[in-house]
Amino acid sequence: MNRFALIALYRSLTRHKLYSALNIGGLAVGIAVFLVLGLYVRFETSFETWLPHHDQIYQVTSSLHLPDGTFSGDYPGTMAGLLEELQQDFPGVTGARLRGGQNGGTVLRDGGAVAEDVAQVDPNFVTLFDLPMVQGEGRRALADPTSVLISRSIARKYFGTSDPIGQTLTVAMEAPVAYRVAGVFEDIPANSDLRFSILTPLPKTKPWPLEWMWNRWGTAPLITWLRFPTLAEARAFERKMPAYIDRRAVNDMGPHASKFFALKLAPITQMHLQPTGSESAGTKLTIIALGVVGVLTLLIAIVNYVSLATARTGLRAREVAMRKVVGADRATLIRQFLGEAMLTVALSALLGLILAELGLPLANAAGGLSLAIPYAVVVPALAALVVLIGVAAGFYPALLLSRFQPAAVLASARGPGGGRAGSRLREGLAVLQFGLAIAFIIGTMVLFAQTQHNRKTDLGFRREGLMVVSSLAETRIYPALARSLLDAFGRMPGVISVGVAGVAAGSNGNTSVESVDPSRRAGVAPTFGVTMGAIQVGHDFFRTYSPRLLAGRVFDDAHGADDSTEWWKEHRTRNIVINRLAVKALGFRSPADAVGKVIGGAMPRTIIGVVDQLRFFPPRIADAPTYYQYTRDPPPYPIATIRFSGDPRAILEEVRKTWRQIAPEVPLRADTGDHKLEEFYEADDHAARLFSIGAVLAVAIACVGLWGLASFNTARRVKEIGIRKTLGASSQDIVLLLVGQFLRPVLIANLIAWPAAYFAARQWLAGFSDRIELSPFYFLGASLIAIAIAVATVVGHAIRASRAAPAWALRHE
Amino acid sequence: MIRLENIQRRYRSDEVETTALNDVNLEVAAGEFVAIMGPSGCGKSTLLNTLGAVDRPTAGRYWFDGRDLAALDEKELARFRGQTLGFVFQSFNLIDDLTIEENVALGLAYRGEARDRRARIAAAMDKVGIAHRARHFPFQLSGGQQQRAAIARAIVGEPKLILADEPTGNLDTENGQQVMSILSGLNQEGATVVMVTHSPSHADFARRRIDMLDGRIVASAARAI
């Protein structure tokens, strides 16, 4: 570009201020949205890439595929003794295990206890992961059973500025142990799902809660990683697993266990995007959706640029003609206009970067994130983007402009506007923009409707007035202590009942699963057992949650057979309560039909009652057929739920006081039921908010484009308007004509938007067990919103144009 | 049919005020063919725009068939133009994005008459010899053909008054003659025609000639037939 071209560009931008503002501003907003959502996607796809050899580490996942499918899926954990068994059969295998993690244990200090992210790991964990060390030598340290490794933050928290090495830290998982700090590792970065800040050696003797299941196939209490130099070797090893399972799991799972059970190797970097178990595919879909919003918003902005630039070509026809007359060839002109496009895009990119920096706190707040712009990465990426968008957005206008024939342009009274092809292209681009915008509006409506539905749906119990005390499940709360605590809770003012069970409102959904033989029913031949959730409940569980009783009765201490405390005495028939889905799964005609029936084959159980579904788990976990079994004593790993009336803060304070008196050495974890349930909805809420911000901005950019187009087209049609008015058209006729013309692309856009939004929304909703219907209301509503926005955008131009005096309009060129 | 009394039309820009029409008085009877002549900028087109109710006078009265047009609001004026007048312009003013047939149809679009639309459009195109170009776009036609199409659009609604603003100004001699013959024929069939022209020979087609200078009518003479 020569000096005159730069001057011409500068003057063109400053003379047509509104056009420049729309073009540069629209693109800048598009770039800002793309940047922020790009940073989000980059963050979400970078999990565990901070590990030096992340491409060599594989997490072993347990995959269960049962005929009735209820509990089928991949689970992140494995049997505790799997690594040892694998190393017996495959001596060269390198791996490490981790038990615990987030709030996995406590640090005891000055008579108090603080919950920390404590994990027990194999000694070679540090080398397997190449955990970055700040002080000390990790591998040697964990070979010593009395050594502990701590993170930089934990070192600062407990030892301040003094040297932590050699100091004592008392850490409890099962029981308190005084460890010597042998090393300090770097804090785990935010882009990691590994949640530990204190690492202790996995004890040589099996910890008692896991002892019975250490080598029991089908359990999954800890995480096992293996390391392979290449993906091919990992896959080759994975192919050996079915035969290995059939050989090893025969005692616990019977012959041919590999038909329904598999061990898979998942690259550690994929675990965040394709998490196993309860998280399902929701995370990946959310990230894809937000990434797509970012890219499409940028696309809408680029489309704007092309649309406005081609629309404006007519205004510059004479300039082009004159440049050609004085000797510019076509290539020179293409270079000039491409250069202009790139300069304009560069300006937009700079503004976009500023907007992204300013908007990041808002996006972080909305999305529950802590993103920052890494300039070292973003600036070169943005430079590449400028060239890319510059070429993409500038090429067509450059081609169009450089094609003008100077003689025709200079002889003509009227500037060319790209002709019918140009206006068709602009209309096509407007269709694309509004198609995407309408799809975004539909997406936003569906997202918000589902997140609202999650909150308001019937869970089978009243969410308010519940206090969940989950620290009762701590291994150091032995049964007698648990009983004392439960009794004390029951005496607190405002408490209506105290229920106890293995689950509570806000539980993560990891319940015991049992294959229950329905064969004790007359006339039904047993096939495969019905897979059911098994929940152990204690005192007052049903009174606390008050599920709808569909038939029979719930547990009552007056009935001796209700108590399954000595459950291992399998010859005794136990009483159970089942839920509504179990009625169907077990093949009963109705809840009343199920009552009194005995199921369970060799482990007989009498159904005494049927209750409606109690939905304690995240909204993506499907409701399952479940049976409840009662023990007079608190069941293993109990969670207490307190039903109360009055102020939750007062009850929490009472719980805190009681806990401190009875179990001061164990940190309390208690929260209201609705708070705990709220955690389930947070991720989707954040995604919905980010999506809606992206969608609103995308719609706004599309409107800017339409506004610019309306402004240009109306200006071009002034003379036509004059002719029409001369022929008798009223102002109202003109407004209808112009608005109708701009509505046409918006109406056609529905053809793109509806199917695209339908398939995307259906895919996303499929992840929820209890989901909203995809009603036509969302589609019609979104289209009406788009039409209203489009009309509001162009009606001003239309009215102004319609008011022009026809004599003036006819003179207009 | 038309009576103008003391019509004035002034334009005001930031710095100057221009008087385009100054105290113009004019009567046109039904069935007349009037040619308005004068040098550029003398107010011919402004007078024609005023007659066509596309421009409102600054002062004075305009009666059409005894009706005071100043009393009409915008909507009524639009209806008046659509139902009463036919316009022919020097630069044709066809709409580029519409075919010739659609352009002609535009002459009926705002009259609210659905009766015999197709037949009337076909007849109008036929009358000016443009029917074979019905599906073409304006830019595909010669100037003469475009002007004939514009005349078809003007007459399709059978207006009482045809206003022609230098209808031959952009045409060569042969096409100019053709257009004048058509206008003359229409007048002989009963249409009232008021035409602005620079050409004395084309003015000779009219029965009366009006000369203008500096916004005033300076001469009005009937041609002896």
C-alpha cells in the first residue's frame, strides 16, 4: 500500500464514521468473544498437559456393561490391588495408585483438625508423574512410610517462612500418623483434576476400610495409572485385558467376565473432557458448544465485514475507476484493498483484545473461571488471525472493486452496488448470520429452561429445611461416636428428625450396585439378575426425607425383621423397601403387587413397601431401580440428614457446636441440602451464562450487520422510493416494503436455525435423566425474538426513507 | 382541470434561498397537450413536480378538478398521484431489480385495483410496442425501449393527466420521435399531457406552448392547428 492508499483509507474511515464504527466495532466484539471463549476452550482442553510426560500416562478405568443397562458405564477407579496383580502377570508394567484426594484426610494441629486434600500414593507416583519438586527428592521420600510430601501452599500454610523439610505434620486418613516432611512439590495448577496437596505413602498393610475389597473384582475404590512410552504400546496392552480379566476375575465375576466388564486405558489428558462415571459426556459437550459459539460469533462478525464492505463498494467505484485511469492495474488494486482489510482487521483485533481484557472479569464471574490472557500466546495467534480474517473478509470486496470498468463507472450517473449478485450475496450472508443468531437464541432458551427445570423438578423430597452432615462418614467416626452425634443432633432446638443413610441430598451417586435375583417369584423363570442400587438406611431416614409411599409401609423398629444389621447371615430373610422403578424392573404389575413378595434367590428379601423415587444425585445420573435396607445401627459410611425448621444458619451453628464437643479431632463437613444440590447445577449454570453472553453478543453483531445493510440498501433505494411514491405509494407502503425486504433473510434463516438448534439441543438434553420437552415454543419464540429485533433494527431506516419527499428522492443519485 | 394561483416554490440551503417558482398562474383544460419550455434552471421541472403533487408549493393554491390539493395529507396525496397521474421522466426511472412487466405493473400496484390487471398491463405494453421485452430487465433494453416501458407504466392506470419531464432528453432523434408520437397519440385518445422539453420540434407536438424564465411564465401561446 502506498502513502495515498493509506491516506485514502484513513479519510474513508473518518469520513464514514458510523460505517467504520459498525465495521470495526462489530469485528472487535466478534474477536473478543472468540478470544474469551477460545481461552476457555484452551483451558478446558489443557488439563494435565502441565505434566512433563502427560502423553505417556494412562488412567485405568473400569467399564461395566450389564444387560439391563442401568448402571452400565465407565468408572474412573479400579480394584485396589489391581496394580500388584497386573505386575504379577506383566512384570514390565509401570504404574502407580492414588487413594483419597479432595478432602481426603485431615491435618491435626493444636487440638483441632483441618480437612485437606490428602492422598495416599505408591512410592513411584512422583517419578511416574514427574511431579515438579521445589525441595527434597520425591521418590526416595515416599519409600519411607513415615515421610510426607506437601505442596508449596501447604508448606506456607503450616510452616510459614521456615524450612518445612524435616518438620513433623500429623495427617489422618484412617488414624492420625505423625509424618516427617521430606519434600515440597509445586502447587497443582488450575488446569488439573488431580486434587492433592499432601501425599503420604500407601501403607504396606492394607488400610482396614479397603481390606476386604483389596482384591475383589468389581470394586473401584482408588485410581490406578500406568505409563507406556507410546500410544501403540498402551493399546497393545489394553488388548490383553479381556483374557486377563477372564483369567483373574473368575472367582468374583464368574467365567467370561470380560463380556460385561472391561479395563480400559484412557490417556490422562482426556479424562477431563471425557470423564467417566457420573460426569458423563456433559463436560465435553459444553466445551464443544461454547467453542462453536466462539467460532460462529467470529464468523458472524466476518460476515458483517464482508457484507458491509461489498455494500460499500459502490461508494468507492469512482475512486477505483480513477486509480485505473491513472495507471493502477488490477493486482495493485487487489493488494490495496486486501491491505486495507488487514489494517482494518488489525484495528479490530487490537480493540477486540482490549474488549476481551475488559470483559474477562465478567466472563470469569459468569462462568466460575479464572482465565487470564496469556499475551505471549495470544498476540502471535491474533496476528495470524488478522491475516486470516483480513484475507477471508477482504478478498471478495477486493475482487469486486478491482473488477469495475472505469469507462462504465465514470460515464454512469449511478454507482454500482455489486449488482444482483452482490445483493444476493449480502442476503445470503444475512441469512447465515440470522440463522446462527436464531439457533443461539433457541440454545440459550433451552439451556436456561433445563437449568431452571433442574432446580424446580420434583426430587421426591422437600429440598428446604435439610442439613446434611457428611463428615459422619469419616473413618475415625466409629459407630459409638456416630450414635452419640446423631443423638445429640436430635436434641438440638428446631430439629424435627435426624435420618442416617449411605446417601443424602447432594450425594455424588456412587452407590452400591447389586444384581438381585428376582427368581423367588412364582411363574417367572430367572434370567439375569436385575441390577439395582442398594442403599443402606438407618434410623428415621424415611421420616426425614418423607418420600411418597406408594404401597405397604416403611421400616419400623417394632418389626424385628426390618433390621438387617447382621446382613451377612444370608439365610435370614430381610425386609426391604423398593422404589417405583424397581417395581417395573422386577416385573411386578403395580406397587401393591410387589408388597409381600420375596426376591433375591439365595439371599431372600421380602418387599414390605414401595416408595417413589428419591433423587439425591446429579441431574445427569439416571434414576435407577433401588432397594433400601435398614439397620438399627448407623450403616457403614453414614451421612446424617437433619430435618429442621427455622434459620439454617442457627442450625449449622448448633451442629458445629455439637460436633466440636463430641468429635473435635475430625473436621466437620455440613451444609444445607439445597446448597449441596446447588453444586450439581453450578457447572450447567456457568455454561448457560457463558453461552448466553456469547449468544447475546452474536445476535448484537448480527443486528449491527443488518443495521448497516439496511442503512446502505435504503440509501441505494432512495430513488426507487421516490418512483414508488410518485406512482402513489404511501409512506406506510414504503415502510412495509423495506421492512419486508429485510425480514425475508430473517425468515429464511429459520430453515437453517431450527434443525441445527433442534439436533444440538436434543444432544445436550440427552445427558439429563429428567429433561424438558423440546417444545415448539422455543423455536417459535426465538424466531419471534429475531423478527422483533430485526424489525426494530431496520424500521428506523424504513421510516426515514419513507418520509423523503418524492421530488427530492427523484433527484437523488 | 388544473388551476394554479400565485404558486411559489422556494428552496433554502444553509446559505442561499433559491426561488424556483415565482408567482405562477396556470390553467390546463382536460384533453390539452401543453409543452413547457425554457432554459435550464428556469423552474420547468419544479412546475411539473408541483403539478404532479410530488413537491408542495411554498405558497399559492393548486386546484385539480376543483379540489384544493393543499388540503390533502400525505396519504391522500399518495392516493391522488396513484389514481390520477402518470409520470414519464427524462431518465426513465425504471426500477433496476424489476422486469419491464413488473415495472409496468407498479403503475397499478398502489391503485388497489385488482380488476383485469394482467390484461391492462399487457395492453399498455402492447400500446407502446414493448410487449416482447416484458421479461427483460431495464439494463437489457435500449434507451428508447426503456422510455417506452416508462410510458407504459404511466398509462397502465389510465390517468387523467400525463406529466412528462423531458421524455426525449436521453434519446436519439429516431427514438425521440417515436416517444413523441406515442404521447401525441395518447392525447388524441383523450389524455391530458403536460410535457417539459428543450426541443422546439417536440414542443410542436403540443397544442399549447408555455415559456418560462427565472421561475415565471413569460409566454403562453396556443398552436394553430
